Amino acid sequence: CAAVAVATLLVGGAGLSYKLRCSSDPPPVEAEQAVALCNWSGTHRTKAFQMFSPETETELEKLVIWADRWRYKIRPLGSALSPNGLALDSRGALSMAQMDGILKIDPMQQTITVRAGTRVSEILEALAKHGLTLDNFSSITEQQIAGWTQTSAHGTGARIPPVDEMITEMKLVTPGKGTLVLKASDTDPTLFRWARVGLGCLGIVSELTLKCRPKYTLHEKTYCTTEAELRKSHAHLLQTYRHVRYMWIPYTDTVVVVVSDIAKPGAQAKLAVPEKDRLKPLQDLLRSLDTKCGDLEGQNFAQLREKLLLLDPLCPLHVARVNRAEAEFWKLSAGERIADSTEILGFECGGSQWVLENCFPCGTISKPTLEDLDYLSELKQRIESERIAAPSPIEQRWTSRSTSPMSPAYSTNSEDIFSWVGVIMYITDESRASAIKLKFREYASEHVALTFKHKGSFHWAKIDLDFHRGRTGLQELRSNMRQRFDVDAFLKLRKELDPNNILGNRLIDEALK
């Protein structure tokens, strides 16, 4: 009889016991021990007790059976890009990085079949060789495809749904029911729709088939306006352009509007002024505040903004001053460009940052309610009245509905549209990281209150229990979840597909109680 060793891991003061059985039943995949994990934005870290990295579907299936038998946690882990560390769990991880690659591209049917660990950027590159692309994608494309779709990520466009709607077929390896092949064309696609946005806890996605479209060129226009003027044209913009996003600049009346549509043959772009002229407001402010800032030539917009914020990131007056300089930069950036969609839809997100993004209904494509603009108006008022050091921008985007029940944009009405609003606070330096986190928590609490007021929910990759502290905060979050989602139906599926909860983590378990 083999010996049994018991190790105890202390996480946040709570003892978590793991029984390590050195027996005749070793894991089918060798595990790395005590693996340090950190998300892309540097806001969440943990040390996974063990991490498995299967390379084949057979290895994955055997590992799931073994882990379920011994009740070992194997939380699926993609690229760890989620700002909230959604994939992290100290009790154990399952990396899908080795299960990547393009399996099939069908130019006639306009589909692509990939393994779960394939990055979105790799998919776009492979599709381009066949004159194809994805219908939409996020500003960052380094996500693994399974994690990207499991959280119902999104791009922007009031006629374009979140990315989970691109899935036409998927393979799901579950502890409770083995490997399932689920299709949109199934006689009853109910489970397929639940599994598309399963948050990694209904099963481990091993393979996906996605609907594609022919490559296209976009004609993008950027200009600045005011809220009052925007209210006159907002519905028209959503109804006319394929892609629409706004960048609201706190402590100013400036709204940056970025719209794009498929370029017409022979179209010519009206270029913005040269970048060196556009950067002058930021350079001038930095030189006036820091006489030792040195040579600023060659530094881009994001670098200059970071240097400015670094001077006093928690002072509302200073941040407001930086925001005003940024507003001048964007006014000088008014112009157009014509390029492939992969170039237009990706954009600079800035450095390490705290993020909280919500999603709420705002009418239909034929009749927008303008609740999305009301939301931003009220949020900006709260920022100014509470003197929050809120940097620019507050990003606002739109999608149409999703038919996946756990998508924040889920709806049974095909005409419904949803607004997604993200607030940020840059982590300018490690010495002030803790203070910045505390200030962002105050900022996030205003965003949370408005989200609940507008019957919204949060992006699954950005919801954070730290912004719902205390018994009341967590209760309000859970109440919100039950108003927005059929939580009981989801929990019932979790019990059937993952009866021993080897795939979930604290964030999901607590939010969906």
C-alpha cells in the first residue's frame, strides 16, 4: 500500500488541504509544482499548487477522469489576459497552451476548426491566407480562443454580437459526462448555447469551429464632439456604422468618436495632422510640470500619458489637467484611415491597469433608448462630485444580443442592443500600487452602483469580488446575477457536468451562489 502525504497550503488565511497520493494511480500527465501565475495586467497573482499541460485530447480526457476521481482542482487556464484573473486558482491549474493549432479551414463554408489553446492572432493570420477573417474581435488578439469565447468577449458594433456567437461546433471534455460534441445545428441546441459561455466550469473546451467571413477593409473616422451634440447623432451612428466606439474624457466635455464601415471602392482617407503636432499638448504639459523630463522626441501618446500620470496619479486636479491635455491631443487627431479590419480594430490599451467593465441593455437597433448616454453622463457627474482621480478614457462600445444564456448580452429579442462601459485606473508605479488599488475600489463602487441601477451585469473577465466587499456587497452582486441570469439552471448543469467542482474557482463559486 502506497504512502499518503498531506500538504497544507495557506491562502488568505484559509487552510486548503491537498492529499497527494503517491500510489499505483499517478496522474496521466506530469504536473509542474508551485507554479507562479499572474494575469496580463499584473493585478492578480497566485501560486498554483500544481499545473498540468496536456498536449493531446487523449491526455486531456485521461487527466479529467483522474482529477475527478481524486477530487483534484484543474482550473482551465488560457493566456491569463482576464483583468480579474478569472482563470486563476491556487489549488490547481490546467494550461491549454500546448493544445493549440489550426485543424481545418473550409473556404467554401467559411469556417475554421481550431484547438482550444490557439491564439486569436494565429487564427486571424491563418484565415488571411485564405482571404478570410473573423466577424469581429477585441482590441487585443493574444487571447486563447477557448478563454476568449467562454467569457463572451466582444468587439464593437451594435449589429455584431459577442464572440461566442461565432461558434458553430465545440468539443467539451467534462468530468461528469465525458467528451461531448455540441453543435448549433443540434435538434436541441440548449446545452450548446450554455456551453459556449461556460466560464470554464461546465467542461474543458478542447476544440472549436467558428464561422468566418471574407476579409474586409475598413474606413475609419475619428473626431471629437460634446455630449450635447452627440445626443443628436448617436442613434444614427449606431444604425449606420459597422463599428462604433466612444472615449469619454473625465473632467472635460470632450467625447472622442471612432466609427468605421466597410470602405467604398476608391475611397480616400482625410489624414489627421502629423503625430508630432498631435503630441504637442502632452509634451508641453510634461515639460511645464517636470523640467527634468528630458528629450521627449520619439515617445508616443501612451508613453507621454504614463509619464504625466506618474507625477501624481491620485490627485484629481492633476489627473484632470492630464485629461484636458489628452482631449487636445484627440482634437488634433481628428481624421481618417483606410486599412484591413485587423489593423483598424486593434488599438493601444495602455499599460498595467485596474479595469471594471459592465454591460447593460440600451434599447433596440431600430429604437435606441439613449440610456447608454445617460449612464455616462451620470458617471461623469459622480466622478466630479466625488473628486475621483479618473484618467481618460472611459471606453464605451456596443454589441447586439447573444443567445448564450450566460452572456452579459443575453436576450431572447434579436433586436436588442447592449452597451459595454469600461473604467480604468493605471498602475503607474509599484510604490503606489496599493494606494491606486484602494482609490480604484472607490471608483469601481460608483460604476457598480450605476450598473445595478441600469439593470446591467459585468464582463465575466472583469468582474472582481474585491469591488463587492462585505456581506452586503456580495449579496447585492448575487442578487444582480440572479436577476440577469438563470443561475439555478447554470448550477444544475455544473452539478451534472462537473459534479465534484474540479473546474471552478472561488470567484465563480462565490458570485453564483
